[in-house]
Amino acid sequence: MFPGCNRRRYLQAHHVWHWTKGGPTDIDNLCLLCGYHHYLVHEGGWEMKISKAEPPVFYRPNGLVFEPSPEPLCDEIFSRFLWDMAPEVVDTS
């Protein structure tokens, strides 16, 4: 999970070492991310590293480690993200 993200539904499995580049599709190479944060990692220049002993570490596009605020990040951002998605993509059931 992305630090500070409070999303617990509609999460996506992110391959830390992408499978198209030879990364394994196993639990040790996966991290659950909400759609917004998954987009940031793939398209927004963010990076992440994981290890078995430590929680994931996320790096901003400028290379600095992301330090989360104590407040949840996703309520407003995720709502705007869903609003911009095509209606057929959003499952409202």
C-alpha cells in the first residue's frame, strides 16, 4: 500500500519488477495500490522498492523518499480520479 493511502477497495496488484521486463509474478514482487497511486508509479515518474523485511519505500520523481502526512491522502484525490474515468470503468455496485 502507498503510505498514507486509505483506499481498501478496488486495489490493483502492481508488479514492482514488471513482468514484461522479466519480473516474477509472485507475492514477493507484488504490492497492492489504488488506481491513482498505480498510475503515479507507471506514468507519473514515481518509483518503489520492496523487501521482505521492510515496508515498501516510494520515491518521488525527483528521487526523494516520500514521507506521508498523518492525514489520509486519497479521499479527495481518488474521488476526482473516479470522476474523470469513463462510466463503464467505474463499478458502482
